[in-house]
Amino acid sequence: MWGWLKRGGSAQGWLAVSIDEGGLAFAHARRVREGRAKVASYAFDSAKRDLAAGAQCSTLLRPGEYDMLMVEAPNVPRAEMKGALRWKVKDMVDYPIVDATVDFLDIPPQEGAAADHSRQIYAVLARNELVQARAEQFARAGVPLQVIEIPETAQRNIAALYEPPQRGVALAYFGADWGLLTITHRGELYLTRRLDVGVDALASDPDGEDGGPLERVALEIQRTLDHFERQFRHVAVGKLLLAPTGRATRLAEILRARFELPVEAIDLAEVLDFGDRAPDAATQWRLFHHFGAALREGGA
């Protein structure tokens, strides 16, 4: 997404890396002209590793490190969009806008919409000090950083691999204490919703109690799909995908009973080429957005 950091790298794919107190997590993938993208390596541990030399490197912001706001696009040339967005969203964040780095994601307009029809975009903001600290962290580690991604764009990249012909796809991922629901169509992100329920809560609700985590998630997904249908009448959602959770939950069962829409629990080995080293469900869960970020297309 953001590409204001150092540019460069080669055509050897993307290396998505995160470094925190838990250790080093990364995935390195390369798209191919035909067939599934090839995942060259991945890991999550505290060991010091030699990362792929020459690969273009990205990292992921975590929930709480950025703001993502859907707003009406300012009527300005594209080159002036970031500056115009600063004024538009300055009262929507709890820190001075001068202290923020701003970027944006286009939301495809409705087909057949009038030329003067207002269009929506996503403004994405992060504090300058956080962005600079992340760049310095990678510089100290000797890893050249080209791009900073967010989970929404990484999740979009994975969802695009599952899109049925002429239809959109909803994809729900659950971290330990948070969730993310995205809707994509033709490889574009149309809608995103942050969920306040994570896999820990889902796994602790085996009976699907009234008002419990499973029911709350099902209700929020239903509301989001209904809202999407009203807002984007020209896009039909063909199926709902559930990312690996690494733990047993009844979410798929609950959703299948509630929705007519097909509900599929996915395995990334179905759409990515891991060679003879396919990750288990727990690893897919932990590195899910790293795999997605490594599917970034094009240069920085």
C-alpha cells in the first residue's frame, strides 16, 4: 500500500516481514505468469534467519497502529488527493493531522454511475513517528524496506484468488482478539469491517450461546452483507470464506445454518504453491496476512 519508504528490490517477488517481541515472522512469495503463486519460504520463530536476498520487502501494520476511514473522495486531481484528504479527515482522528502520514485506496465506482456521482475512497493514516520507527527498526536489522502494508490489502490479495466468475467474495479472518471482514470483487477491495471478536472468544463458545461471540459475529457479518448489497447493487457476493483459525470453533457450522450463501473454510494450499512444505492450519492462521502481503503485485 504505502510506498514512500525506500524503493528498489528485484523481480524475485515480495518478502513480507514483521519483527516484534515475539520474534521474526515472514513469508516470501512470487507470482508466476500461469498457475499458482509460489511460496519460497515462511517462518514464525525467534531464530535469526538469512532472509531472501534481492526480494522486495514489505511489512504489516498491526490493528491499532493506523486508521482506515471511508470518506467521499475530494474533487481534485489524483496527484493532489493526499493533500486534500488531510483537510477532509483532520477532525476524524485523535492526533494532529500534521503528525500523520496519509495514503488512500480507491473503491471502484458503481457501474453506470453519472460522471458527477460522488465516489467513496478509503483514507489510511498512521502517525509519522510510528512509520519512522518501523523504518528504523528494519534499517537496524539490515533489511531494506520498500512498502508498508495493512491487513486489509493483504486480505484482499488472498480473497482475489477465490473469487467466483462475475461475483464478489467475502472473507473473514480472526486474530487472537480481533477480526477482519473484507469484500472484494475483481481483485479490488470494496468494503472492510473490523470485528471486536477474536478466535480466543470464538473457541470459548462451543454451544453458540445467545448473545455470545459466535452469534455476535454472525449478526455483524449479516449486517455487513446487507449493507453491501444496498450500497453496491451491481456486485453480488458469491460466497463467504473463513480463514484458518488454528483452533477448533463452530463458526462455519453456525454461519452455514444461518446463511443461504455458501460458506467455505479455506486452506491456502488450495491456491498457493508451497512445494512439499505446506503449512498446517495454525501456521496459516499466524502468517495469514504475511502470505497475503507477499502476493503484492508490481513494484514498490
